Amino acid sequence: MDRAPGPSVRLRLTLSYAGFLMLAGALLLAAVWLFLLRYVPERALIVPSGTPIRYDVFPVRSNLLRVFAPRAAGVLAFLLVFGLVGGWFLAGRMLAPLTRVTEATRKAANGSLSHRIRLPGRRDEFRELADAFDTMLARLDAHVAEQRRFAANASHELRTPLAISKALLDVARTDPERDTAELLDRLHAVNARAIDLTEALLLVSRAEQRSFEREDVDLSLLAEEATETLLPLAEKHGISLETSGEFAPTTGSEALLLQLTMNLVHNAIVHNVPGQGHVWVRTAVLPDAVTLTVENTGERLSPELAATLTEPFRRGTERVHSDHAGAGLGLAIVRTIAHAHDGTLTLTPRPSGGLRITVELPVSGAG
């Protein structure tokens, strides 16, 4: 923002310090006049005859004023100079932390997000500001790094189907006798994967921007709808679905929360033990939150691997060999939607194999 130049804060604080010091000096001199000098007689004291004479000196007000006024003016001048010099020094010491905050802000504006202020000393307003700024920089740095990694992965994932399509078309051009139906089927599959990936990226972007209207939503109904929709897929893989729980009111986008539930149930079905797996979907109400838990059987996962499954385009070893590998954005979308609704996502490997995923969202007052 282009602003007109003005006096610095240090100069204004200096003038304020000097002004208050001058005002205090003037009030002190006024008090001397009001409570002391006004009781001094204006003329010499006449002693009646016969009164024992004491050789004391009786001052006259006019004489005192002639002596007092120049010295009072000198004191005020000294206070002015002392206030300006001392105020300039004190203001500089007080505003020194702001200089470091300003330098860090300029570096952040130029793209250097790794710089931290780390202001020493005990906690006060300036230290709290510096600590809050450091926390903001740390989160922003992590967010930018995640966005860069996400963009690089998305570019790679989008380039793959395009490269496959180009290769198929090049082969068809050089081999006119190639089966056209097979080529069209493969192109259709590659194009469908590219469309799914693009829609997933748009969904992530929409959830991150929180560009949705909030309404009252019951997670238990969404769980029932997701399991009913994905029941044919579960039967195809020989997976048993079990849904239980109670009325779980929250606030948010019904479409996004349904997508969150669908992704969790779909992942639990696909990444399971074929023919003998189980999936449990439960909702619960806590004092200040509602939870949606999706638990499944499957291969044993280490806590380190489970912690990385919410990263975009991150797949476990069992996903690579699956016919439903997807775009690698299922749990990333779940995490983004949960965070957009001020919720949390927790992944816990089951000791016997499989994964327990819990989404915790703020409870709505509608219940």
C-alpha cells in the first residue's frame, strides 16, 4: 500500500515523553507558586515601635519572582532537552523488538519463510507478538511446502494419463491395422482416470478454501447412505459391512461430509482382505464433539506408514497392486474436508491388521 510519509513512531513517542516531562515540571512550578510564593508579602514588613527587633530577613514577593522566574525557565529548558534526548533513547529501546519484527516481515514478503525472530527475554506484548509471528511463519512455511509438493505430485499424476494417451495414439498412427475397439477402451479408461483425478483436485481446492455453506448435518445418516451406496462394491469383494451408532449432529457441508464418509468406506472396502474382510462404521457423540469411525481388516500397517497415508498421492504397498488404486487422494481429501470443518483426523493401525480411522467434528447445537 502506497502511503504518504509521516513522522515515525519513535519521534512521536519522544515528543510525548518530552511533553509529559515538561507538563510535570510546569505543574510542579505552579504548585510552588500556588502553595508557597503566594503567601510571601508583596512589600516590606513594618515593625511597630516597642516591638523587640529580630534580625531576620523578610523577603518580598517581587524580589523572589525576579530570582525565581529565570531559574524556573532554565529548569523547564533543561527538562525539555532532557526529555527529548532521554525520550529518543527510551523510545529506541522500546521499539527495538518491532524493528526485528519488521525485518522478518520484509523477508517473509520476499519469499523467505524460514526466518524466525526468536525474540529473547521474558514474556510481554512485544514477545507475544514475535512468538505469534514465528508460529504463523512456521505454519505458512509448512503449508507452502505442502502446496509445492502437492502441485508437483499433481503435475506428475496428470502427466501420466496424458503421456499414456499420446503413446496409444502414436501406436495407432503407426499401426493402422491395430484393433480400434481395444484402443478406444484403453483411451476411455485413461481418460476416466484423468477426469477422476481432476475432480479430486477440484474437491481438495474447494474444501481448502472453505467455499461452502454450513448447515446442520447428521453423520449417522451419512454413514448409512454411504454404506448403502457402496454395498454392491462390498459384496463384489466379499466384504461384510456393519453400521452402528447414534444421532451425531454437526455443522458443515452435507455434500463434502458425504464425500468424506464415502471415501473412508470405499478405502476400507478396497484395501481389505478379499472374500473374508470386515468393515465397521460407527458414529458417536462426545460432550463437545461427534465422531465417525471407520475400521477395517487388512494387512498390518506400521504407525510410520499409517501417518503418511493422508499425504496427497501417497499409497500403501497394498494399494499399488489393487484394481482400485485410485488417484491417491482419498485420505488427503478426507483430511482436507475434516480440517475445513474444524475437525481432526486420526489413523490408528489395528494390532490384528487393518486400520481404524476416526474423524472428530464439532458437535452442533441442534441436538
